[in-house]
Amino acid sequence: MAPFPGAAAAASLGPIGGPNAVRFALPLRTAYGGPKHMPEDRFQVIDEAAALALGRALHIGVVGLGQCGGNIADAFAARGYPAIAVNCASADLAALQHVPVPLRLGVGTSAANGSGGSLRLGGEALREGGDSVAELIEQVFDDVEIVLAVGGLGGGTGGNLVELVSIVADLEFPVIAMGVLPGLAEGYRLKTNALWAINELVDAPIDSLLLVDNEKLYAKHGSATIESFWPACNESLAAAIDRLNCLASDESLTSVRTFDPNDLRQLVRFGGMTLFGTSTIEGAICRDSLLVAFMDAINNSDMLATGVELEDVVVLGSIVTAGTDLLSQTSAAVFDDYFREVQLVTNGAAHRFGLYRRSTAGPAELHVIAAGLPLPGRVHDMLAEATAEAQRFGTKKSQARVRLQRLDLSPLGVQQEPSTQAVSETSPPPRPRAVAIEEAAPLADSEERAAAGAFTSEAPALDDAELAGEQDADVIEGLLGPPSRVLSDDP
Ligand SMILES: Nc1nc2c(ncn2[C@@H]2O[C@H](COP(=O)(O)OP(=O)(O)O)[C@@H](O)[C@H]2O)c(=O)[nH]1
Ligand SMILES: [Mg+2]
């Protein structure tokens, strides 16, 4: 499916530096080690990729915070959207493929190190680099009318999305905050960060809140390989938003009832939480099949956090795309009936409608955008999960044996001199003395050692995006007790 004219060209854009790379009118500023101050002139993104973005209904600029935010910004950059990545971890910035190098901004004094899951460290880095972030946004988002600010809310960096949002709002851009929620298994530290971040966003100067649910993304893309998993998630997220944003410019669609840019603009700026989804209309287009698809799009989003009451929807848009065959069998009264039903189930939400004839075959589709919503049930469930997990961990920690226990090696014939020092509660145990293991044959090579579980220096290659947050949280938890801003620092 070609979502917009030139989509193929956008898709073919290689990594930065490739033949179609985004070009800049100015010398490139590297994320680290580059000039401290931005050049006076504006960066001019003059590539065809940027021009493609202008074919959309809304001129959206994306700023990604932290690893997750940067990766999602990268997926938008691949589609030609102007996109900036802000992070205090240089490795995360270096791993991006499509955000132009000059638009990857390192913040914080310990720039190379990241925030290690700490909201406090991430927040300090972002405040310290706030002026550079503002400067870059101003220089790059010349034609942008609305900014999508995105971060993984469980992250020490991305969890400070409210700071980024404030920077963007101070520049007088309307801003949609897109927060990514941790999945069910990501642990209470990440969930606690995310819940804190949501509370901050509730009071922030945002035009609307989008909540991506990683649990949904695990379900949708969990069979992808570990390396392709996040790219697949982020691409499908960017594709879904881009799809809504270019309905009007899709050459395979002909308008029967136009859903114009202003309809979209008003919906995404309405306030509260915004939810969108697409559902297939099974069989013929009739009142019931439309209504089923409508409910499905709102209740079963495959990406966003769900758990809202239909009667909480304040404004909504629905857009139907269908082939000529299906449309020629559908009476106008069907849509009228559908509007009435939606009126009933939403208790009177304002409804904007679009209908497009498709030149391609296949079942009809319904795209729904609902706005003005309260925080979804998923967030309330997460609060309950995090509370239970924190209590469980607290109990475990209080019962855990702090001291490691020595092994009894006598069955191996290993004699070990008994320690002469008494081990008290307060003094650390004495260092074990080296003992001669005369009977044991030396292990021949590293493979044998590995098989015996000895001295393997290589950790299994785990995707740091997958695991770092959780591991960091656990390590920090074990070492220091909960350092979270929520639990112990200034809230
Ligand atoms: N959807 C999505 N989630 C991600 C991605 N990378 C990390 N996450 C999630 O984002 C949250 C924060 O992690 P991370 O972005 O690494 O933290 P930060 O760099 O400190 O902001 C966690 O819940 C991760 O599972 C990504 O590329 N896509
Ligand atoms: Mg990370």
C-alpha cells in the first residue's frame, strides 16, 4: 500500500550519508564535540524527504527524548518528517539511522553515560541542555505547525517528557505529548517512572496526550527478532500516524466526503487523551458492521493504551475507505444510521466524518480518532500492578540473605584452611585464601571453560533497549534502595 505520493521514494531513503541523504545548507554539527553554539543561520532541510512531509495534512515535527523517543523520531524521519533526537546517552544517538546527525542532540554533563533509569539524572541533563534543545527546535522546525514530543515514560530520560514539552510550549508550538508505557513485565521501577511522568503531563501545557502501550506492541510484533523488534514497533506506530495524516493526499483515494486537514487539526489539538485506531469492516458496509468496527477501533487498539468508556469521548472523527464495489452497494442511509448509533453510544460526541473511494481491492476500513478522553484504564491498572510489585519486592528484600554462603568443596577433595578470623555481623568476611587444587586437571580451552561455566567473559548479547531499563532498575534498587524521584527525590 502506498500511503502517500512519493512513499516509495521516502521508503528508499537510505541512512544519512546515502545518495538520498537529507542535505543541510550548513556545516554539520556533531552531537558531541561540535561547536557549543548553533550557527546563526537556520539549518535548511532541503531534501525531497522534507518536501514529502509537506504533502501531509499537518506539518508535524517530531522531537524524541531518550532511547525510545529517539527511536520513534527515527521512524518518523524515515518517512520524511523533520525529527530531532535528544538524549544524554551518546550510544543511543549514534545508533539512529534516519535522524540527521546534526539533529541528534546530546545533553547533560555526563553525556556519554545516559540516565541509568534515574528520572533525577535525566531531568538534570535535560534542564542543563534546555537552551540547546530550544535553539535546535527553533532552527529546524521552521515550517512545522505542531510538535509531537515523544519519550518512553518508564525511562530515566524519556520519563522527563514534561520538561521537553515545556521547552516546546515556550516556543509557542502546539504540542502533542506521545508517551510510551512500559509493558506488563517491565517491573515496578519503570512503571513508577511512567506513572510519575503521566501525572506531570496531566498538568503540562499540551494540546493532547497519546499513550502508546508497549504491551500491545509486544503482542503485535513479539515474533520479530530481538534486533528488529523495536524498529518494527516504531515503524508501525509512525505508519499509523502518517496514514491518518496523509489520507487527503493519497493518490489511491478519491474523496466522497472530505475529512479535511482542519478536521484533523482540531481533533488532535482538542485536549485530554487522544486515541486512534483502524479496524476492518467485515463484509458489506451496513450500520452494524460500521458500529462493530467503531467499537473495535476504540477498544482494541493494537498500539495505544485502551480502557475508556465510549461515553467519555467528546469529539471524534471516523473515516471510511472502501473499494468501488462495496461503495456502489451502500446506501447513504447506512451512514446516517451509523451517525445516530455513534451519537447514542458516545452520549452525544461531536462527530466528523470522511469517506474515500479506494482504487485498491480488499475489505473496507474504518479509521477512528477519539479525543477529550480521560486517562485510560490501562494506566489505573499499571498503578495497581506497580503497587503490588513494589510491595512484593519490599518484602523480598527485607527477607533476603545479604551475605553470600561459602560452598562445601570437600566432596571434591579440596582442602581449605579454616578461616581464623571470626566473622561478625559488622565485619566483612575475610578474603578466602588461595588453595592448591592438585587433583583437578586444568581446563584446556575457553570452550571447555565456558561449558563448565567458568570465567566466561562474554555476556549474552541482549538488546539494551529491551533490557537495560529493567536491569538498571534492579541493580540500582539492590545497591541503593529506590532512588526514584517519585519515591525519594523531589517529586
Ligand atoms: N516502543 C518502543 N519502546 C521502547 C523503545 N526503546 C525503549 N523502549 C521502552 O521505553 C521505555 C524507556 O526506555 P529507554 O527509552 O531506554 O529509557 P531512556 O533512554 O532513559 O529514556 C521502556 O519501557 C522501554 O521498554 C523503542 O524503540 N520503541
Ligand atoms: Mg535504554
